[in-house]
Amino acid sequence: MNNKKKRKVLILGASSDIGIEIIKKYLNEKYKILAHYNKGNKYFFNFIKKNKDIDLIKFDFLKSFSKLERLVKNKEFKNCDVLINALGYLKEIDYAKVKIHEIDKALKVNFYPSFVFTQSLGPKMVKRKWGRIVNLGSIGVKYGGGEKNSPYAISKHSLEFFPSHIQKWARKNVLVNTIRVGLTDTKIHLKLKSKNMKKRINLVPLKRMADKHEIANFVYFLGSDRNSYISNQVIRISGGE
């Protein structure tokens, strides 16, 4: 459709493995991309250089939290038609030792940005009578999180709350959903020194990790015209878990 060329997608956490694959999906469909990142890596920046339809936004939600509400008012976000929240802050800490400030850190990255951007961009989407918002949650929410990632699980669980105000947006073709992303083959697992990956994979009925392309494909489905009737849902992509 020609109107896709005019549409703009904001991807929070775009430099992650899944985030990059999401960018590729929207580029293929001729969307304009606003890609948020904090640090990024060599592959991410090399990929960005090759694509003129991507504008970068650097922001550290953890260290610059006080500036979040000012950030969201930036005029470059004004006409965003799609919001994808692929942010993921994860720090291993035993549940018995978790302090409130550790939960606060996870919320500052994994939940608050989605809340603030949804609150700002959603009404504008309603006025245009089209919009899609997709949050990437975690299958860990179903099991109360792992022994050492409860702050992460708590923050991801917050993404499953759909205020009644937002539920009404569906009448104006603004659809909001959260995906419980299952075990996926990304570099983040290299940071989880305590996790036995063979044992974890064996818990998945399909007996394998998801490929990041599989997750990106479904994110795009929910965050595009292909989704015309799904809203205010929590959907698992987890190999049967």
C-alpha cells in the first residue's frame, strides 16, 4: 500500500538482536524508522549507515530518567504511527537480596518509557484513526521469573496492564498488544552466567530456542495493517511454554 511509505515506526531498544530484525522488517515494508539505542554495537552502526530511512535517537533511560517526559515531547515523535517497545534491562540478582532500587532500575528501562510514549503517541494515533503499539514482554512472567531475575520479570509483567482508557482506542483502529517472548537465541544469554542453557531449552516443548527472525515476524504482524482485529491481548510466542 502506498500509505505505508508515509508511516513512521518508533522502535525503543532497536540495537538489540531482536530490535535489529524488527528494523529490517519495517524497512522491507517501506516504513520510516526512528531507532532508539543506548550503546549499540559495530554491527548495529554499520547496518544503520547503509540505510537512509533510519534516524537514530540516543538516550539512556536509566541515567537520564528525569529527562524522559521532556524527550517524549520532541517533535520528531509527533507523527509516529507505530510504537515498538523492545527495551530490555536485565541484571542478575538473587531474589532474597533484591532491593527496591533494583526493581526501580528495571522499571525505568523496561516499563516507564513504554508507558510515557504510549500516553503521548496514542491520542495522536486516535486522531489519525490508525496506530499500532507492541510491547515485548517475557514468558518468565508466567513462572514468576527466574531465581535471579525477579526485577526484570516484575517490570515485564507491568507491560501486560492495559488501562481502560487505552482499551477504548481500538474503536479508532489503534491496537495495543504485549508479546510474552519466549527463550530466544540472542546474545543476552551470554551475560547470564548462572543459567544452565541446556536445561532451560529442555523445558521448551519444541526443544529449541526461538530464532530472532521468528519474533520479529510476529512483532511486525501485530504492528502493521496485517493485524486488523487483535488488541489489548497478551500473546505468548514461546515454543509451547
